Amino acid sequence: YVKVFQSFNRKYFMYMGNKRNVSIDIAKGIGILLVIIGHGAIPSWCKDAIFSFHMPLFFILSGYFFRNETPLLRMRKDARRLLLPYVVTIAVITLYMLVVHQGIRHDGWYYMVNTLWFWIYPTGAPGGLDFSGPVWFLFALFWTKGTFNLIEKVHNLWFYIILVFIAFAPFYLYYLIGRDLPLAISQGLISIVFFWGGYEWKKHELSLGGSRFKAMLLICMALWVIGVMCSDLDVMRMIYHNYPLCMLTAFTGTYIILESSIFISKRKNLVIRKVSSFLSWGGRNSITILCTHTLFRFTPVMVPFERGDSTFALCMQIILC
């Protein structure tokens, strides 16, 4: 499946001096917008389509921009960029639960216990406790980048053996202990395949153009539709029904989003330029939006809007995030 990405045009990720590539920000903006929509009250088929690629997209793009560094430097950078927002977000949620549910409403310890578990299990605590939040991605990406940084220098067949072991070991552990590992470790290790795909994409990219390039887009769209219909992917819950097809769907879906972002970034129409500016801003601030979205899921900010039409509530959440 990485071969699909090896044919992508270099135009996606070229940086000219200090000029930032707007199309990548647009792609990330579309991705974070789909994260919010995917957590809303939408039809199941629409949710399946979004979940088939929206989180892999971020892992793939992170892999593309990966640079090997010393483990300590890598850890320090990622801790500041990924773990600090995670800690701040959950700290705010914990404070809210302590003040409102424990101090004012006296709801007992249910909410506090769930919140404390949330620090360790952002994907949902053991025992059926239902607290989970989108910030799991931050810890997962932290493990993905750190692990790949350690094995990237391994050459030849051993690299692929280690990569496959890391990607499939969490599934075996899940089978043994009945759940994923804390701190989104399982999700991060499994997603190393997406990260590696982005890395290989950059390393071996070739240029296609004209009708051949358009044909690639049509093929990817057809494969993505088939994948959505015949597979089921949920990175947080470690659901990979029909694993090879899940991988193909994730990569082709990402390709379609990148093509769309290129198209949007090149349009001169005033309305499309406004949309481009909005999505580009969302891409540049995707981590902040992700954390804000998590806060809204645990606080009553959206309650006034949820009593009416679900579409209106979803639109308001997008605007507020």
C-alpha cells in the first residue's frame, strides 16, 4: 500500500524558504473538522466513512515530516508539543469535575473516579467506565514518534521484522489481558504502520502528472469506497476488521483529502478562498482544536444547543471549537 504513496507528486509538501505549504494545513484542517463531525450525531455510514481515514491522516502526515533525532531530544520536543496540551486539558476537566460535580452538585465519587482514570486511560477506563476523549491521539502520537525514532536507523530486513512485531504485539496483548494498554500505548504502537507509510512516502516519492495522475485519483476513490463498505476501522478502539483493506482505505482516503486540499488551495473564487483560509487556520491550530473539542465533551458548554436539531448542535460545536 505504500507504493500508492510513492507515486504522489512532490507538490504536496514542498516548502519554499519560510513559506508554509497551505495545502497541508488545509488537509489537516479538513481532518480536524472530520474529527468533530465524527463525534456528532451522524448516520452510521457517514461515521464509518470518516473513521476510515481521519486519524490515520494525522499519523501519515507526521511520518512524512519525521526527522531522526537523539531519543532524549525527541522526547523533550514531543513532550512539550503533545503531552503538555494533554495534561492541561485533563487538568481543566479534573478541576471542573471537582468543583461542579463534587463540590456543588455532590454527585458522589463516580465522576471523580472516572476523571482520575481518564489521566491513565484516555481511551476509556477499565470496568466499563465510559470516559474517553479525543486527546488520546496526543499520547498515541508521542509513542509512535518515539518508537519510530528508535528503530528508524535499523537497516535491511530487521527493520521490517521489528516494525511488524511492534504493530501487531498490542493485538496479542489485547487478546491476553482483554483490553488496551494505558496512556494510549497500544494505539500508538499499532499506528506506527501509518507513520511508516508517511515516512516511506517522502523517502521514495515519484512524480505523476496529466491523465495518469487523474487516473490514480479515480482508482483511489474507487478503492476507498470499497474499503469503507467491506472493512471497519476505529483506531482508538483498536478495531481493524479486514486489516489489509483497512490499511488500503486509510491511505487512499488520505490521498483523496490531499488532492482536495490542493484543489481548494489553487482556487481563486472568493468563497473558496474564504473556505481555504478557514481550513488552513484549523490545520495550523489542530492540536488546540482537538483539546477544545475534548473539553466540550466533558463540560456543559454544548447543552443549550443539544436540545434542538442535532445538525444545528454540530454546527455550533464546530464554530465554538
